[in-house]
Amino acid sequence: MRRTNRIVPTYTGDVSGACSALFELGGMVVIHDPSGCNSTYNTHDETRWYNHDSLIFITGLVERDAILGNDEKLVRDVVEAARELQPRFIALCNSPVPFISGTDFRAICKLVERECGIPCFYVRTNGMHDYVVGAGNAFVELARRFVGGASVVPGTCNILGVTPLDLGIAGSDAPLRSFAEESGFFVTSCWAMGSPLDELERAAEAQVNLVVSATGLALARHLRETYGTPYVVGFPVDGFAPRLADAMAVAASSGECQWPCRSSHEGLPHEGALCVGEPVMMGSLARCMEAQDCGAVRVVCPLEAGAELMGSSDLFAEGEEGVEEALRDARLVVADELYAPIIPSSARHVPLPHQALSGRNGWRCAQDPCAMRVADLLA
């Protein structure tokens, strides 16, 4: 069967992505799912869970409730918890069973908000997509409820798509903020690490949005359509940082979106070098590798990212078989260590942990992606 993984694990799911996006914003995330599943969604890939409290709950869905649609119990339990804990907002998420049975979450959100007076919104998830979809949907729904129109403040930016799922255990928002400030931009908000909800509410004030992972693209599009804010797509890894800073300056002055992480292979020979994984990080890394005389470096994207993130010569791979096929003639592969069994023995594998794939398995060799040096990586 196509899109069936035999060897390589699947990426973090959409429910976990939504939880990670909303993790430290003071809200209450409620996943409608059977009891005991909270650890599956949160502790395996969300590194903040070990030293930071967050109000993430499972409803304890049972077979009778699923079949008969006992929404009254769901509303009652959510309202009771909200009255006791007083979160800034309530986010309801689907799991596969209520999604298939057709639970009307938008109606439930209205009932909950009317009962307790706390903003309540639905993040569309179903356990059948990857974390990029879930986190992206969560960011957009949060923006729809809390971001209002405001006058643009020159020289400011938002950083979008910041979660440990892409930054890993060693990454944080601090180096990204430093990069923005060194590039001449004050950070209005960081979605969603290190910024309280009050800062996120001011996102419309920013002159430019910096999208550092695929999880931030849906939000960037929303802010562009709603407030006209241009966005720049790329991650400040090693020698790519100056190019990204220049793109932010161009976007601020012209109002046009910039995609510096996309491939630009004109005049470069294809020598079988590939980067596998999240396309913004890997696209930015590929541009650095090209500057290190690696020839034209292609990105292989196994995630549900938009076509906009891919260059004309990059490859979108569906499932394990798609990645294996893309790597068939590879000479050099930069990818998470768990891809090793499907990388050709004739190719050199440079392991680069991705939290959303290998989770805790990659912690022993984790590094801050902002501090990563391509020359050392390839040595």
C-alpha cells in the first residue's frame, strides 16, 4: 500500500501540533478522546512538558458517548474545569473517533463560551494529518479570535512557526529574537514560544512576518490577507542568516513577500545531495550547503507543506516509499537518523535530529539549529 510506513516512523500528528502551538499561552486545550491518551499527544515530542505546566486535557470519551453523541457531558465537563482554572481561552480539538462520528465542535464551542464567558474556539484536527497542519490551524484560529487591527509600527516583526517540534530540545526562541534584532527589527511577538498572549494580540502592528517553519505559513497567509503584512520564509542557519536579513529589509520596504529559502539552482551541477525534512529549515540549510561547494542541493519534503515552500527542482514525497524513491540515486543525505535504513548504502548519511520525527531518540546529539555550522555538520 502507498503511504504505509514499514520502517520509518510517522511524523508527529496534527493533534500534537495544535497542542504544541498553544502550549504556553495560558489557555486550556481539550482533546475529545478516550482516557489515557494525553501522554501520546504531548509527552513524546513536546519538550516543554517536562518542566512547564500547561492546561491540556483529555475528555475521557467512552464508547457509549461516541455512539450516542453525549455532547451534554462534554460541555458540562469543559465548563466546570474552565470555571475552576480560569484559562485565557479554551481550544477544543478532534481525535479520529468524534471526527468520524461528526461531532459539531463549533456548536459546542458556542455553548461552552455562553456558559462560562471564556473565549472558546475549535481547532480542526482528526489525527490523520501531520503536525504542520495541526499547528497551522491552531495559530490561525488563535489569530482570528485575538488579533485585532492596529497601526503598523516600522521596524517591527513577528516570528511565526516557533515550536520545539522543529527547534528540538536544544532550540529556543532567544537566538531567533537576537537574529531579528541584529537585522534591525524589534520583535513584536513570537508564535508561540516566549511570548504571552498579550504580545500575540498585537501581531497586526508588525511591519514584516518571519516564517521560520512550515507551521507558521498558514498564519502568515492569514495576516497577509487580513492586514496586508508581507512575510519572509527562511531560517537563520549559519551563512544563510545575512541573506535572510536582506530579504526582511526588502519585504519591509517593498511590501512584497520573499522566499529566500527556495531553491535557485541556476548554474549549479546536480551531484546527488539532498536534505530530507521540514522544508523551511531544510531549504535554508540547502542554500548554505550550496555555498560550501555541495553543488545543487534538493529538498525532499515528506510533510503536508504547501507547494509554495518547494523549489522547482525540490521533491515532495508521500510516505516512506516516496522518500525511499527520492533517495535512490543520492550521494549525500542530510536527514534524521531514523531515515538511515532506507538511505542507499552507497550514500553518505549526515544525521540531523528532527524532534517531530525521532523525538527523544535524537536528544543525545541535539543542537540549537541557530548555532549549527554547516562546515562542522558536513565534516
